[in-house]
Amino acid sequence: MLAELEPLAMSTAAYGFVIALGLLWGSFANVCIYRWPAGRSVVTPGSHCTACQAPIRWYDNVPVLAWLWLRGRCRACKAPFSPRYLVIEAATGALFGVAWWAAVIAPRCSSRSARGSCTSRSTPRSAS
Ligand SMILES: [Zn+2]
């Protein structure tokens, strides 16, 4: 069963999915970081601008990308959002990617490099 899932786990789609999951987790982590110390719910209300209280639409809440295309500002009132959001989302996405690589891809890469299923060139070939 696990062996059948291996090609899927090794695919670029899976890698992208894991990073996307990391970005979403980072986005949620930002909510927790901001609200937990204040004793507020992390579920309600939905994301909103802390300056003008305008709700943040789903397309303005896409991790990393939304921060970039809004240039770190509220769409409604142009109040700046902390670059911390961008940094935490990007870092969490990267960490998920690194973890997936280290746990899933790299172990299979090194054991199967002879079969050419891995394109990594960092795997040192054993010299005879
Ligand atoms: Zn605003």
C-alpha cells in the first residue's frame, strides 16, 4: 500500500501541495501569534484589517502572494500590514518543503539514484 503511494509522494504535485499546506499553516500561525496573547478566538471573527476593521477577502488572504500584490497594505484603507506575516508564511512554507524533502524525497533519492528516479545532483556517487 505504501509502496503504491511512493510515486505520488515523490511527485512535484505532492511537493507543491506540501509547501502550499505549509503556507496555509503559516497563515494560521500568524492568526494564533496575533490573537492568542490577547486571549481572543483564532476562529472568529475572520481575518480583518486591524486599522479599519474591513474584512479581508479570500483572494487578499492568499499566503505570501496576497501580501506581495497588496504591497503589504490593506486594500480598503492602505494601512501597512506587518512584514512579519510575509516572513512567517514564507518561512513556514519553506520549512514544510525542507521537512518533506528530508523525510520523503532525500531518503528515496539516495537509495534509487542508480535507477534515475531522482534528478538531484547533490547526491555524491560512491567512488570505486
Ligand atoms: Zn484597513
